[in-house]
Amino acid sequence: METNTQTKRVLKGGEFLIKETSFANIRTKDELSEEQKMFGQTAEDFISSRVAPNIQRIDKQDPELVIQILKESAELGLLGAAVPEEFGGMGVDLITDTVINEEIGKGHAWAAAFAAHTGIGTLPILYFGTEEQKQKYLPGLAAGDIKAAYCLTEPGSGSDALGARTKAVLTEDGKYYVLNGQKMWITNGGFADIFTVFAKIDGEKFTAFIVDAKSEGISLGSEEEKLGIKGSSTRQVFFNNVKVPVENVLGVIGKGHKIAFNVLNIGRYKLGVLCLGGSKKACSTAINYANERIQFNVPISSFGAIKHKLAEMAVKIYAAESATYRIAGSIDEMIQNLAAKGTDKVQAKLIAAEEYSIECAILKVFGSEVLDYVVDEAVQVFGGTGFSEEYPVARAYRDSRINRIFEGTNEINRLLSVSMLVKKAMRGELDLITPAMAVQKELMSVPDFGGDSSDDFFAAEKKALKNAKKAILMTAGAAVQKFMQDLEKQQEIIMNISDMLIELYASESILLRTEKLLNTLGEEACALQIDMTRTYISDSLERINLSGKHAITAFNDGDTLRIMLMGLKRFTKYEAFDTIAARRRVADKLIEENKYCF
């Protein structure tokens, strides 16, 4: 599944804001290999045959069933798909792993157990373990013989991971570290065989340890009574003088934050992927019900208000999928390029995920909020029955809510996306100053009111997004100039800028994907994708304008405010587009197919 990348120019992390890219340089879901499709079909069949029929039992806290199904997924190669072959896994590339996890995302609480095991449970050892640690643990993790959990959060430290109070002290003989402390919200905590535990050696050096869950001194709290994902085991873990062999230190002493933060980059990416799968399932469920529910002697799917809901679900899902596989392609290209230069593939994946940490944060926020939108509207389509636990959308609604909190809250990820962008610029990795200064100069010039004479099919959309980048550079640049080092204290403004970034990335991703389809299939074959693209961009530019207005008004007044608001209006213009008719056409196709079909 190697890809020839010699002719491709893939943007670096964050460069989407300041550079243009061609549809030829992105990956899309529409161009999977047959092998990748087979992996996806295997995962889809597994969720349909083993997870879905048992979801009630899983939700009633049947840990033995969860473990059994995890083991069965391992026998199909799903649990160890991303683990290298030399450690008992399948060694699939990131695109294939994405296809698998998208289908796993339809598995409700069981998906949480799967994701915690394969992600934050396994990856710390894969990326940072010694060769001995990898040989000892990875084959069992891939086979499902060892179950894993990740112990980072404490009662007093969540997003502030470095505020952890769990301590580790070296014994006099130098053979063990003794751990004391408390961890909470530990997914798979009730049945995990090993924990990755973060503690401060001597109360100072933040370090990770591989801890045997059966070690003396470990005790578990009772299962948490959660709003959603009820079938996933979530417990507190207490460490009372737990002796951990020194050879179980993971990574470098005092560098535990590198493990925590780097693993979270992939975790955020994968969470966005899981949300994509859940969104598709909930959308299809809503379409099924809308076709079956009769009111006033016709299916409710024939009503315009319902068509709008179904179409908007599809538009958002199509955008999320476009962004997901674009990011997957960027990371995968970098992995392949690094590997071609001799970098170990595991380390290449870690480096690539860090390079695209901004995009991973964006996808986590966007994917989880698309899922929340879809499940909320699905409940609305079901009406009163949607509020009943007898129907599937109630579970989907409850299970969705945690995703905006998992892997760093969406607020933290919004703040991070802008912070990481600014830091890249300060390190000289991104030249934001030159384009920002060009935008300031353009603000003082006479606007170009002429039409675009280009015969490019998407000329209007490309011009609109090029201008949207200027709107963001104008807003962010002015904020940096105003607040300098104190910008991080202006969280509301940063959140507005982040929302603009997220909308830009989603809009550009959907445009590039559809342009690629248009170039391959022709206008008639992808007419509905064109409708979805123009609908999303039309609405997105309005959202970018509103976020920009909130930010600009917060720190400007007088003539400066007037000029910047005029610039914002200029940079978020887009020709009028009949989104109602477009949504109707999209909805009619969904209703005809009786599922999400794009």
C-alpha cells in the first residue's frame, strides 16, 4: 500500500492557512484500494454481527462480554491492525487504520473500550518503549491477551496534566519505584492488565511507568455511573505504595509530558475518525425512521423541514470525511517520505502526527461537534420516540456527548490550535508575517469589484476561500500585534480565531475532495457533491464572518474597527447560492437510498 509521492507537494502542518494546495495532492475516501475497502468491510461486518446485537448487554456493564468481543476483534486482526508485524500486528498504513476506526466508531460503548486499548493503551509502549518492553507487551496487546488502560487524569489535574500529584520514589536498593496517588476516569480500568501511569519522581520529574494491574497496593473504585458509553469500564485507580520495577520506566525520566502530548495527537485524530463513523450511523438511522414514520398519510421524509435536517447532516458528514482523509493523507505521505529516508516507520508516525498536531486538534473539535449535531437532529427526527431508550438514537445522543471532553476538551483544543500556529511562526517554521502584512496593505487599497474571468469550475469558491484566509490572517495578526505575549489570556478572542480556522480547513477540504471527483467523474456524476460543497462553503463563510466580527470588535474601536469590519466583509463575500434547493436535492438522494450514501 505504498504510494508514490515524488510528484506530490504536501503542505506542512498549519500551512493550509498561508498556501494553496491542489486536489492532486490530497487523499480522499473515494480512492481507497481494494485491500483498504476489505479491511473496512471486515470491521463493518464485525460491528454489525458481534457488537450491535449485544449492545444492550454491553451497556449493562458486562465486562466479560466486552473482553470476549475485544478478543474476537483481535482474531480478525482489528485490535492489532496498527501494531507492526514484528510485534504480532498487521502493520497497516494510516489510511487503512482510518478506514477500520471509522467503522469501529459505530460501536457505541464497545468502541470506547476498543479505542482506549488500541490508542492510549498501546501507543505509549509502541512509540516510547524499549525493545524489551515492546517484545514483552505488544504481541499480547495485539492479540487481546493483555488489555491496556492509560492513567493520566487526577481529581486535581485534567487538562493541566503536569499538575499531577501522583508521586514515585526510588527504593534504596535502586530496583523499584514506589507509586502513591490516585487516577480517575480510567477507561478499561476495571479489566485492564497493564496501566500506563504518569507520576512525578520525587514530586518533580513527570515520568511514565508501565504498571502491572495486579501489583500489590492497587485498588479500584466502583464503576462510574456515566451519562453515556455506559458499557465501557470507567473507574478510579488508587496506588498505595505500589512497587514498579525500574525497567518499567517508559521513555525518559522527566519527559513524561512528551509521551502524554504526542500520544494525544494521534488520539485526537482517531477520535475524529470514530466520530465520523458514529455520525454516518446516526444519519442512516434517522433516514430509515423518516421513511417509515407516516404522518398526515405520508412519510415524514417528504416534509421540507425534515429534508433540511437530513441534508444538513449529510453536508456536515461529507465535510468531516473530507477533512479526515485529507489529514490522514498528509500524515501518511510524511510517514512514507520519512521511511524512504531511513526513519523507522513507528518513529515516522510519531513525527508526522506531531507535525500535523494543529490539524489533529481541528479534526477532534470538528468531528465531535458534527457528531453532536447529527445525533441531536436524529433525536428530533424521531420526535417523542427519540426520547425513549427503546429506540437507538437515545443511546447515540448520550454516547456522543463525551467526545467533546475526551482527549482534551474542545475548548482546550481550540486554544491549542491557535497557540501551536503562533508558536510555529515564532520558531520560523511558518511565515505568517509576510502574508499578514500583505493583507494589511490590501486593507488600505481600493477593493477589486470585478468579477472572476477564470473558466475554472470552482473559481468563485477558490476565490472565496483565498479571501477567507486573509480574513483569518487579518484578525489573528491584529490580535497578536495588540496583545503580544498576553494573547493567551484573551481566550474568547482565540476561540473565535480557532473557529475561523476550523471552518476554513473544513471548507477547503470539502472543495478539494469534490474538485478531485469532478476531475475524475465529471459534473453530472458528482452533482450532489457539488451541491453539498457549495452549501457548506456558503454557510461557512457566514460563520467565519461572525467569528471574525466578535474577535475584531473586542479589541478595536473607531476608524480601526470600521476599516477592519469592512475588510472582514470584503474577505467573506460569496456569490448567492440557493442552499434550500441544493439541500432538497441532497435529501431526495438520501431518502431514495434510505441511508447516508456519499
